[in-house]
Amino acid sequence: MLTTVSVKISDIYVPSERRKEIDSVKANEFAEQLINGEELKPIKLRKGKGRYVLVSGVNRLNAYDAIGEQLINGEELKPIKLRKGKGRYVLVSGVNRLNAYDAIGESLVEAFIVRARQF
């Protein structure tokens, strides 16, 4: 399950891959929707080194920033858990989170590598 968090816009790091996706027309349309009182779906974030990193929603983030908002609601994607298998990694937990990353076209995911249980 995704956790909803309220984050200061200035505390969100936007990777260069996300910055390439900026569409000023879309951001302006989203800003108009916000001004008219409509709600937008939350952006997707993950924890980085002492900050949140934008995974999805760069145009929504720009829209909130454009209308002077300082806080934005986002859904925090938690890391998945993997263990080393024979020549590949095996998913231990986090299939829903992995599907969430896949659904937004994210090719890199944050993961914890765990040791296999010794029996």
C-alpha cells in the first residue's frame, strides 16, 4: 500500500529524466484545474538521501508551484525486497509496489537486498 505524505515542494528533488517530461501546456491546464477547486491525483515519490525524489507527476508538481502552493500531497513508494538467486534477483516482497513502478514506466526501482534464510 502507498503512504500519502504532505511534502514541501522545495524539498522535492526532480531528476533530469523527469525534468525532460515537463509539458508547460499540461502544467497550465493542471494549474487552472487547481484554481477552479478541482483536486489532482497525488504525485509519486520515493525517499532519497534525506529528501523525497519525484517518481511521477512533474506537471502536477509544476502546477502546484505555479499557483504558489508550498505543500503537495504525494504517495510514497516504498522499496521492494529482493534476494540473490542464480544469476538474477528474486522478489521477496513488494509485488504491488513493483507493479506501481511498472505502471508509471519507471525502469529503476529502489530495493533492499536481503539474505536468503538458512535452513
